[in-house]
Amino acid sequence: MKTPKPWPLLLAILLNLNFNLLAATYYVSNAGSDANSGLSPVEAFLTLQYAADIVQAGDTVFVADGAYNGFDLRDRNGTSAAPIVFQASGVNALINQSGPIRNDGINIENADYVVVDGFTVNGMPGNGNGIRVVLSNHCVVRNCRCDGNAERGIFTAFTDDILIEYNVCTNSVDEHGIYVSNSSDRPVIRYNECFGNNNIGIHLNGDLSAGGDGIISDAQIYGNVLHDNGQAAGINMDGLQDPVVYNNLIYDNHFGQGIALFQQDGAIVTNGAKIFNNTIIVPEDGRWGILLKAGASQGTEIYNNIIINRHAWRGCIAAEDITGLQSDYNIVNDRMSAEGDGSAVLLSVWQLLGLDQHSLVAAPLATLFQDAAGGDFHLAAGSQAVDAGTNLAAPVVNEDLDGNARPFGGAFDIGCYEFTLPDGITTPAAAEILVFPNPAHHCIHLGYGQWQMDARRIELADASGRLVRSFAPSSQTLDVRNVPAGWYLLRVLWANGEATTEKIMIRSAL
């Protein structure tokens, strides 16, 4: 056997090194000129399109604050190690005129590994989108604001492995905030806010008629805030396989569902979904919290969601069939349906089908959230959602919408937020203590597990750290009668000078 010659590998390494050395940094400014070199702020180009016409893999274009015509980037690719980057230098790089070819503000077409970061794109006319990415893989749209565009804020098609994050998409005149379409596999849509759009907050559509397999596989949709959108849903999923949808806050979206799983243009009905730890508030003119059309229940799991519906008779989960559905540990109104949109039954009837055995009928919103009327859906102290969830969500969900680790306390909380201690209150881990029951009504029992350490002081403090009650250091049963309901900190000071703090909840005596 001949020994392979090293020259092809060495040549590739040398070419890559040379390529990286040749990567350029360009600048665009309202004070620039397309006759400049573009290689420094004082030699900046005037137009985004001039920069788009010359960039190569590894190049970065910094755009100064100002108002610009849009740009059209086509038929040129970055690489995973050397993407093409368009980066706003400040917070006021505004595109308020469409690009030279289409009505979009930014159009990325047939161009892989492109990053668009930090632009404001407003008021695109006709059929224009704020940002359009098509036939382009491994692209990123990040930190952009798209308002008042004719069609959508961000639109993509045939875009495998696209990342759409930290964008704000508002007031789209015709359609949606964010629209991912046409057999785009593995999209990640996270930490965006969409509101005031005429139609849907986030829409995904496999769209078989456009070509490809008509299926969007392995989508991840998490950490988004979707509210006050118009005519269909907070999150619409048509033709998706195995989407993961969690930690989204979805409220006051009108005339539609919170989350919808169905088939219209996609090749399949959306199925295999994991819908975990979302907070969904449906207004009076909405429809269902989660709607599953026939076939959508197959392999779908619905855990740890708060689903509140203010509609006169529609409710929280409606499934046209329940084959393969797993749903539990949710907080819901007392209205469900195993017959789709046309009727509703009590939770107890739904439970006879084997679903939501541990789910709870929602308490008044004022006790569930900190300020639901004011749009604050963080959990209130003593909320029924605290520690009421299941760790079946743990393989997917390890933090909440604010980035706090889950679970905080004895178990997962239900909804998009985990109830945590106020800033500055920490939980040292010098020694583990076992606290049960938690929540407690009359008394708390302590177990020191394997440590068996001597306690020197045991204290109960409120959430701000103020002492409420002290107990004998030898106590392992603590009387908490007459302690007002709420969250408390149980502090144990050990003989070695270290301390352990555990979060506990005390409820009114039964």
C-alpha cells in the first residue's frame, strides 16, 4: 500500500491560512463614499450594496449609525470558520428604503454562513420583508428590529440550520413577525419578541408545493415573548417533525390559538412535539391554548405549561384525537376537548381519558402571577405553580425565560418562569438538609441525610432575609403554625461555621 502524499493537506492548510490573512474588515457610513477603500472608518463606503457586492468569506462589514437603503447579498458564501458578517456598529443603523432588486430591506439569497446583526429595518413597501433569507444555510439573524414592514419582519425559506435570536418584530402589515418556511430543517428561533403583527407571532410551514420534502425537522422554538398579534396564533406549526417548544410567554394573541399543530401546506401534520414550560394566556377573542389537529398528538408531550383561556367556552388543550398524546402537570382552566375545536369538557372528564392526571385547575390570576393585569407573568409568592411541575421536562429545559436554573427548590415550577429568591439571596450548599413536607401547613420536618452534623442555630427568615422565628438547635420538627402563608428561607448554622439555606413554602393551615 502506498503512503498518501502530504501535499494536498499541506496545500489546504496553507490556502486556509492565506485566506484568513486576506479576510477584510469594511466600514459603511453616511459620511462615506463608494470611491473610498472602505477599509477604515474615515475611508468608509457610502452604501451597503457596494459592500455586499465585494465581500468574500471571512469579511466583516461594520455599519455606522444612520439611515440607509437596503442591500441584496447573493451567490457568495462564508464558511463555518469564516462567515460573512454585516454588523451594526451602534444601535441606530436604520434601513428605511428597500434594496436594489427586491422590496426587502435585507435580502440574503443563495449565500451560506452569513450573519446579520443589530440592524433596524422599518417600513418595507409592497411585498417586502424586513429581512429575507432564502436558499441559504447556516445563517444568523440577531439583534435586529423590524417594524411596519409590508409582509413580515423576518422571512426565511429553504434555510437549514438558521439561527434567529434576540430580534424584535412588530406591526407587520400583512402577515407575521417571524416566518420560517419551505423544508428548512433544524431552525432555532429563540429570545425574540413579536407583537402587533397582523397575523401570527412565529409561523413555521413546510410548504410541500414549493419543493423539497415539505417537512421542517427538529425545530427549536424557545424563550420567545409573543403578544398582541392578530389573526391566527402565537406559534403556528404546519408540517413539522419533532419540534421543541419551551419557555415561551404567549399572551393576548387574538382570533387564534396560543400554539397550533396542524397540516395545511406541509407534507405532514405536525407531530412529535415537546411543549414544555410555556405560559399561554388566551384573550376573550382567542380560541384554544394548544390546538392539535388529527395526527398531531402522535408522540407529542405537553408538560409544565400554564394555559389560561378567557374565552367564554373554549379552553386549554383541544385535540381532534389523543392517540399517542402525553400531557400532565399543567395548570389549566376547567375546559378541555378531545373532539377538537367544537366542544369543551371539564378537566375531570378529560382525565378519564388518562391525560393530565396531576394537572391543576388554575387559581385566580392574582394569586398565580405577580401582576397579570400589568403584563407581568412571573410567579407570585405562594403561587400554585411553584414546585408543582415534573422533571420529565428536564432533558430539554434546564433554565427559565430569565435564564434562572431549573429547578429552583424541590421541583420544577410550571410556566415559563421559575420562582426564585430576590437578588442577593443565595442558597449555600455547605450541607444538604432534607425538608418535608414542602409546602408545609403545620410543621416542617428536617433530615440531615448523610451529614449528621450538629446544628448551632435554626432560623426561619422571610424572602428578604429578615428573621421570622428561631428554633432550638436540636429541633428536627419545626412548628410553623401562625406563620403567614408565603415563601421563606430556612437557615441552619452548623458547628463548623458553615450554613445551609433552603427555600420553603408555607401555606395556610388546612
